[in-house]
Amino acid sequence: MYRYYLRQPLVGDGHRFARTPLRQAQKEAGNPAGRWMGRGLTALGLTPGEEVTESQLRNLFGEWGRHPYADRIETDRLAKGDSPKTAFRAGALGRRVTVTGADFVFRPQPTIYLLWALGDDETRRVIEAAHEYAIERVLAWIEDEVAVIRYGKDGIHRDRPPGGLVAARFRHYEARSGMPLLHDHLLLSVKGQRLDGKWGSIHTEALHENTVAASALYNELVAAEVCEALGLATEPRTVTAGRWPVPVFCGHTLCCLTSCCGWGSQVSNEWRLFWAGDGGNPEGGRPVPGWEDLEERERALGLRERQPILVSPDGRVDPRLSECLRRSAFSAKAQGTQVTYAPLYRLFFTFLWQRGLDWYEASEDDVEDWEDWRRRGSGNPAPVVGGTWAKEQAALKLLYGIAAQRGLVPANPVTLASPSDVKSSDVKSSDVK
């Protein structure tokens, strides 16, 4: 477990190359350093919020559950004249164990992490604070109500660890797919002190039996904190018949939450376009009922009126794309131009998706093939003329120009080569940037 976590989860679910220091790998992955938490830190000479080092992880989770500072303790004892065997034992926390920890992954429910991905800085700060608070509360609940140390013949004696437990928390901002996803990995050490002060091991079966309860407690706490801070409310929604309902925001949140979470019957192989202020009515789709106060809440989140929000066929909103559409190069355009451009993006992204590509993977060849289909494709029920295509080119060049400036794509795949049937009067100077 220890090696796997050092190579992947602790460095953003990526791949850590050999001999790359842990902190360097975390920085390259864009992830913060891990932090210690839990009431059991004091007994080990650690403090809450202290940075987790590789040597501490190796000792506690990779060396049969030894003291995080076992190397230092062993060196000090050897310097005092102890034998190597005695010095090694001084760094132990009770008996050796093969299972040194348990991994808990805390992730807000989809409507909350989508709100985090699309919200402004204050919204993200509120959600991250609620997320951290909920993790702390769940860990305290595990310490007080779940964790038990069994010892004696057949585990006849059972103690709650009076000094609490020790855990290392690692923050991630993306899923393995690269899409935004706020979540934390919590490596919980099985080591704890008994009432007599000796070190023992937590009964891992008790942890496994209570994972669902821990998940429910976390979800409830996060939702309650976010709702109180942002003035929202939740309602139960049945996602799967026969299962417990899932709490989701009611009357909110960002006109596309239901679609983005994959709930409902609106999933297709096409991108979908929403507009902030439209009450959750997607272009080319059905409205989302029950969001009467959507416009007011969108304003509270910092969304400008009529801001386009594009949702991929798998129900995700890429905040990088949303950021491009918030840039002044696009947002300063006349409203009529934005209303014209956004549906063109939806169509082109759908074309890419059906080729197995995401919006940021477009190449010059893709743009040329798109032009051929738009103007001459046999399957296109409404081919466009040269002047219309020139305006579509201008729309795509604008968006990908913004993306290229921000380093989201390697280069702008759109070149403005005028079609042979385009008249100079068909293209206005305001359409080309």
C-alpha cells in the first residue's frame, strides 16, 4: 500500500518517476503537501497541520507501523550506546503489522463539487472550508465511536484509543481524467495507544463496517455547511429506484447541475449549451423544473447575466473552457455576437466528441474536416455558404486564441483563409480578432 500511494495517489493520481522527491513530485502535479491531523499526533511529537514528509510516511506506513521519527530515535539511541537491536525497538509502536493503514477518500457530492468547479474564488473557499471541516468531524467520530484496539487472547480486551488517532491528509483538485474534482485522500494509521499507554493496532474490520456511515456523515456535514454559508437548500432526489435518495440543491445551482451530474434522461452524445439567467433551460434540451430562484442565486455566485455554460456529453463542465468564455475578449462582445458564437462552439465540440476528442484537442485537420462537413457534407441537412462559414471561423479563432494565450492548447488550430465564395462584404472587421 505504501509504495502504491507514494507513486500515484500522493502525487495527484499521476505517476511519480523514480528518485523524484515527494514534495517535488507534488509541486509538478499541482498538489499541496500532505498535512497531519488527528488527536493522536501529540504522542508522536507531531502537530496538526504539519507537513507530511516522505520519511515520516515510510516509517509509519511502510515499515510495519513504526514511529514517524523512528530514524531519528534509532540514531539517538545508538549514539547513547544502545545495541542496534535495542535502538531499532525504540522506534517501534508496539508489534509489527502488515496492514499499516486505511485509506478514506472524501469527495463532495456532485452538485457541490460542480459548484466548486464553476464558482468564483469566494464560493470555492467556502466549499473547501466545509470540506475540511467535515473531514475533521468524521475523523473525530471515528476516534470516539468506531476505532477500537483489541488485545489479549482472542482480542478479549477492547479499548477506544483515548489519545485519538493519526492520519495524513492529501488534497487533490482533479480526477484521474484531468477534470476538476475536489477530494482528499486520508491515510489513517492503525496505530493507537491503549488505556495502559502501550501501543496497539486498530481493528480494521470496525473501520470497514462503518465506511458507509462515515460517508453519510461527511455528505451531511458538507451540505449543511455549504447551504448555511451560501444561502442554499437541499432536497432528496431519487437517482436509482429502490435506493436511498440523494440530497441535491433545490432551486439551484448553475443552470446545468442536474445534467452535469448525469441524473435524468437528458444524457446524449452531444454537447449542451446553457445560459446563466435562463432558469436552467438548455438549448436543444428540456428545462430543469423547480429552479424558480435560479437567477438570483447565479448572481450571488458571481455569474454574469447570459454567460454561456457548455456541458460535455458525459455531463461535465470544464472550468478552463468556462474561464475562456469569461475573458473580456469574449465577454466584451455584443450580446448578439455571443448568442451567435456559443451555439457554434456547441456544434463544433459535438463534432470533435464524435471523433473521440475533447474541445482542447482540436487540430487544424479537425477544423478543415469540420469546414468540409459544414459546407459540403452529404449528411448535413443545412450546408452553410462561404460568408456564414467565415463568421464561424472567426468565432472558433476567437475562442482558441484565448485558450492558446492561457496555455490551454498548444496553438490556435484555426487559420482565417477566406473561402473562394466569400465576398468582402460578408465579413465585418468586428468578427475577426
